[in-house]
Amino acid sequence: MQLPAKVKIVDVGPRDGLQNEKEPVPAAVKIELIHRLQAAGLRDIEATSFVSPKWVPQMGDAAQVMAGIARQPGVRYSVLAPNVQGVAGALAANADMVVIFAAASEAFSQRNINCSIEESIERFAPVVAAAHAAGVPVRGAISCAVGCPYEGEIAPAQVEMVARRLKDIGTDEIYVADTIGVGTPRKVQAALEAALKHYPLEKMAGHFHDTYGMALANTLAALALGVWQFDASVAGLGGCPYAKGATGNVATEDVVYMLHGMGIDTGIDLDKLVDASAFISGFLQRKPNSRAANALLSKRAAA
Ligand code: HMG
Ligand code: MG
């Protein structure tokens, strides 16, 4: 198997990870988590979402979080924006990248952003235009790329269609998301191959939730296709409030442990990443949802 020599990881923990927490997490804790992630060598951090606070109260402090980050040169801070109101907030907060989020499932699109797939594309077009006018690149998610909590299995043709529509409106790069973590390697490869019809590998990432424990296997399957950019969440935090029962993204620690063990460079310091994981898990009063982090923390405790 010919694998990429280098992988870029976007830590989505401060956004995808924390958005699903029931109890409010203070902005200061979110900011400290971002600081710890950048100290661990993360160069891409999904910091927050400029969405309706009625829909996702946990992200209601987006502007405060963005204003509080001591920005490190070379780090890209991205934020979600579902509409023109969101992108206005994102640009006012000096986000380095705007993330729009479409779905390959009609039912999920309705539940998550209250409109059809086609309406969402129409709504995203001015978001892309506004970001580009400010010189800010745009990333597009394709949610439910293998399965949907409401519709079940999703055909690769749906992923292909959404990738094409995202390209039509000028989205710079995309990622294929297994929102509810039901994918298995061949199905994830089929979804990625469908998206690759419209975007090259350089503009494509994988975003795998780990509900069924398949995310690392799916990451390896994506690597085998040449995909070298992945989203992951520190401590395996998270889930989507509109995908009930789905757990967090694959833990960044687990992905980094696997990649380093395979001789693939990430630029991330695993020890410092485990510090970030222990910090946020301590705040949330639970163990990290990462096998590698728990193993390394036990080893530290025993030393
Ligand atoms: P809507 O209710 O149809 O929107 O929601 P609306 O335009 O009718 O506005 C309703 C109210 O929201 C208004 O306030 C607006 O001002 C306000 P009111 O007049 O009632 O006081 N509003 C906003 N406030 C702040 N920022 C905004 C904004 N927009 C409207 N940007 C909408 C439509 C898209 C806004 C809503 O459905 C929404 O915010 N959805 C976001 C849901 C979300 O964040 N889900 C989680 C992220 S996606 C995810 O996790 C998946 C991903 O990880 C990939 C994967 O794993 O699949 C990305
Ligand atoms: Mg997600």
C-alpha cells in the first residue's frame, strides 16, 4: 500500500467536540483548549460556529472565543457559517477560513439547517462570495456521506451531486463526513471516490465520527486512496446535536498515534496533545474518549 508521507490534521474539538456539550463551557475554557492545541503543533483549528444560538446554544459565544485567542502565526482558525449572518460574524471575527455544511441526505439537511439540500446551496452561494470578497477561503462539509440517522444508507451518487453543487458555487475545498460514524472502509472509500470526481486530493479531507469504532479503519482506507487531510477531535469529544446517538470524531490522539507509528509525519507533539486532552477532559470531569490518550496517561501515572 502506497501511503502519503505527511498528513494534515484539523482539530475540530473546540467546535464539533464542544457543540454537543449540554452544560455551558465557558469561553475561557474553549480559548485555553485552543491555546493548548496550538502548543501541541496543530496548525489548523476549527474554533467555533457562527450559527443561531437558538439552535446550538453552546456556540453562542463565538465572537468572544475568537476575540480571546492569542493567535499564533502559521495557525489557521476556521469557523462554521451557515448563512450570510454567520459569514458576517466570521469575517468580523477575522476567521482564516469559513466552513459551510451541506448534507448528502435531505432529511438531515432539514433537521440540521432547516432547508433542503438545494436551498442550502442557494443559501451558501452568498456566503462563499462574501468570504472570497474578503480573501477568505471556504471549506464545505458533505454530512451523512455514508449514512443518515433519518434515511439510513446514502448512495455515493448523492455525495457526488453535493460535491458538484459545492464546486458550482466556488467552494475551495471539501470534506466527506461520516456524521454518525456508521461507515466501514469500502463504503467510506466509495463516498470519497464520488467526491473525488469534482475535487482533487489536495482539496479533500475525511471527517469521521467514531460511533461504531470504525473511524481509524476508515482513516486508513482513506489514506490508501491518497487522502492526506483529516479532521479529528481532541479527546474524541463531540457529536452533532441533530444526529442523536452519534458520538464524537475520531480522537486526534488516536490518529496521531497511528500515523506516527506508521512513520507518517503530522507535525504534532503527541505528549502535548495528551496534555490538551487531559485539560479538557478534566474540565468535563470524564476520561478522554481516546484509547491512546488513556494509555499514555496511565503510563505517566505509573512512571
Ligand atoms: P432558521 O430558524 O431557519 O433561520 O435556522 P432564520 O434565518 O429563520 O433565523 C432564525 C433566528 O436565528 C433569527 O433570530 C436569526 O437572527 C437567528 P430571531 O429573529 O428569531 O431572534 N440566526 C442567527 N443568529 C446568529 N448567527 C447566525 C444566525 N442565523 C440565523 N448565523 C439556521 C437556520 C441555519 C440559522 C439554523 O438551522 C442553524 O443555525 N443551524 C446550525 C446547526 C448546527 O450548527 N449544527 C451543528 C453543526 S453541523 C455538524 O456538526 C456536522 C459537521 O461536523 C460535519 C459532519 O460531521 O457531518 C460540520
Ligand atoms: Mg462532525
